[in-house]
Amino acid sequence: MPGVVASAAERFGGRTAVVEDGIRLSYRELVERSRHLGAALVAAGVEPRDRVAVWAFNCTEWIVAFLGLSGAGAVLVPVNTRFKGAEAADILLRSRAKVLVTVTDFLGTDYVAMLRGTGTDLPDLGTVVVARGPAVEGTESWEAFTARATADGLAEFDRRSAAVTADDPCDILFTSGTTGVPKGVVQNHGGTTQVAADWVAMTGLDADDRYLMVNPYFHMFGLKAGILAAVSAGATMIPEPVFDVDRVLRRVAEEGVTVLPGAPTLYQGMLDHPDRDRYDLSSLRVAVTGAADIPVELIRRVDTELPFSVVITGYGLTEGGTAAATSPGDDVETVATTVGRPRPGFELRIVDGVGRDVEPGQPGEILLRGGSIMDHYLDDPEATAQARSADGWLRTGDLGIVDAAGCLRIVGRSKDMFIVGGFNAYPAEIENALLRHPDVSQAAVIGIPDARLGEVGMAFIVLQPGAAVTGDDIRGWCRDQMANYKVPRAVELVDDLPRNATGKVVKDVLRNRTPPQPRPST
């Protein structure tokens, strides 16, 4: 990473690197600020391979901290902005973070107060830096901390930056935690920079692009396909603290935004905004999204109603980087229903329960091998051995099908698959079918116990505005559209679906909403 940053300073020094409310930094200024942050970490006693955590919304200080700590030889530990105090304390404890960069005023939340309120002893955490908000007792303000940088500290920072290798640990991203205790995914500098370089190649990102960053920086999409990809290409970064459709539309028009990746909900919100035509969106060039349940009609509307010339869907995961993607020029059906072909340098296999390759067109677990596969799980050699084979194949836990054109279609998580009377049912497949219903806006399917069949499907549906159909109407429609074992036996109409900060539906919340009881099938 220090090599990427140094190259950016040399090639793009005078170009605009960051635009935020009241802040405009050139690449030369951004790199110099990151050097001072890194030198301050040196003064605070941070050694190479020590961990530095960042628990904050997307902002300029986040970018500076990431670049600065990496140059100092430290390892980044991002913390999910939606975490409560106990969840954040667990990450800080397990990662043994020595420094925390955080905020004390975000949407009415004081992260320091939440953390202290847990009473958790964090013996390794010696310094808490407040990037935004009041610096409460026992913490340091951003300004005071960066003032620790000295000439000797800057010289040591430069020495460490030059010494970092591709094999050194770069970051520890904890998995989302929607299915139990999050695992810490340790990645080295070579793997992390490869994610960024490939994303630049995939999208054509360059120094003339202006990149509105809605995806949170604590996630791979916002961090490696966001900050690091932009620095690699010299693009202008425009961080957004929260997703707000009105603000996104306004920022696109005001700043001439060209690159706007995000979850499908981002584009749905833009398309459905009643005042969309009031904003000049003509600068938009690149849209990148990904999910197992993208309606074809959504991609068609993005293609025809918004000015993007490049619309790409992709498949990636914390443990592997961006593994597959569609290509500019693919038809809307391919973009909506598949995640394209393996990216250069990636190998992909679809295997059955005992690791044998399945026949083309048949579902199975996705295995990946490539240069951005994780190094290991933090302090968990057993889980590492289960997930990554000795010859480098990663078991993703995702289920997929490779079609006749060589495109990968995601059909769900292996844990989400349920068996109806001996037939495998894949939630993503059923959800995609439901999204073809003209009155269905969003859909999520889980398996619930059934007295006769073992398990059956239950669908949670968000209707289109003004729709008046019932759950029974939808079930009747399903019987004409799919095999009987796929038809949801229960349909619940809801106002919205629970989603995490990256837009994924948190199905454990749906499973726990009302504990399902064994019921006779109908």
C-alpha cells in the first residue's frame, strides 16, 4: 500500500483527492496528512504489525488514517458503524488494537460512551483519537494527536513505508456477523492492493472520475474497491456518511459525480425519487452493484432511465475480494441474473458436498482460488483449515450455478438452503422469481419447520407502492410460476426488510422475528 500511495503523490499530486463538506484536498495534501498521522502513531508507540482500529463514518479522517497507519507498518481493523458497544469491544479485544480512531457525535451516538458503557477491559488499547466530535476525558482530539508528529517520527514513518512488503499483513476485516461470531479475515498488502487494481481495470476508473462513496469504509466494497481503488487511479473521493437519496442526487449534480457504486437499494431509491428529474445526473458513468436478488426490471430501468454507460454486477466476499463480474456490453438479463465470469487471475469451481465437481448447470458450493484470497482467519487455525485448502482453494459457503455462457449465478448461502420433502430449495432462486411479480418490490425467503415435509419456504414481501395484493394472491401466482416444492407455504407482507450497512438482508432477524413452529404443509 505505501507504494500505491507514493505513486499517487507522484502522478496525481496536484489533482483533487478528497471533497467533503468544507474540505478539498489535493493528492499531495492527502499524502502529507497521512504521513503526519503515521508519524503520530510512531510517537504513540505503534510498532509494525500492531493493530489500529477505525470506528467512524465515511469521512476524510478515515481515509487519512487508513493511508497513514499502513505506511507506519500497522494493520487496519475497521469496526462496523452499526455495532453497539459490546460488539465493538469484542472486535477491539480480539484484535488487540493499540489505537482507536473514532467519533463522539454521529447520528446522536457517542461511540466512546458506548464503548465505556460496556465495562470491558481493553488492556491493549492505549490511545483513543476522536476524529469528529468533542474529545472527552481520556481521549485525544484529531488535531492534538496529529501534532505529535516530529521530524524524527516522519523519518521513521518513511523508513517503515519503504520496508513494507506484499506479504506483510495489511488489514483485518471482520465478517458481518449475521450468522454468529464474526471472524477476523487477515489479508496482506499484496492481496489488498490486487483487489483495488482489478476493480480499476474492471470499471475503467481513472483520474478524471469523481467517485461518490456511499458504501461504508469498514466494508471491503468501500475500503478496497473504494478508497484504495480511487487512490490507485487518482480519482476524486467524495465520502458520504450515510445513505440519503436526496443528498446523493444533490451531490451528483453539484460535484459532477461519475462513479456511483452501491447496493441495489441505492439505484431503486434514485429511480423512484419523485424529484429525480430536477437534478442534473448527466455526469454519471459507472454503476456497480451486486446481490443474489436483483430484479431484471431494476437493471433495465438503470440502463434506460439513468445515464450510466457502464453497468456492472459482481460477486465478492471479505475472504476473497471481487471474484467475478459482468462486463460492459452484457445484456440486462445477464447483468441482473448473473455475476458474470471470473475476474482475471481467479479460478472457480462448483462442487458437491464431498468436493467433487458437479455437472455444468447444476448447483453446488463455489470454490475460488486467486491472488486476493485471504491469508488466514485471526487466531483461528481450525477455521482457516476448514475454509482454505493447502493448495489455495477457498470454500465460500455460497451456492452457485455456472450457465452455458460461463456466467456464475448465485443461488444462496449453503446455510440458507432448505430441503422440502427431499428437494433442495434455494432462497435466491425463489426470491428472483418473486421479484418478477409486478406488485413485489423486495423479497426474502427462509426455510421454516414443517411437520410433513421437514422444511418449507416462508417469504417476506415488500409490496410496490399502491399495490393491494394479499399473501394468498402471491402464493397463487407462485403456483403458476415455479415447482410446487419452491412455492412459499407462508407469505408475510412487511413494510421493509432488515438490512445490514452494506444492504444485505439479515435473514437471522427474520428467523428470530417470530420463532416458527412446525406446521402442516398445504
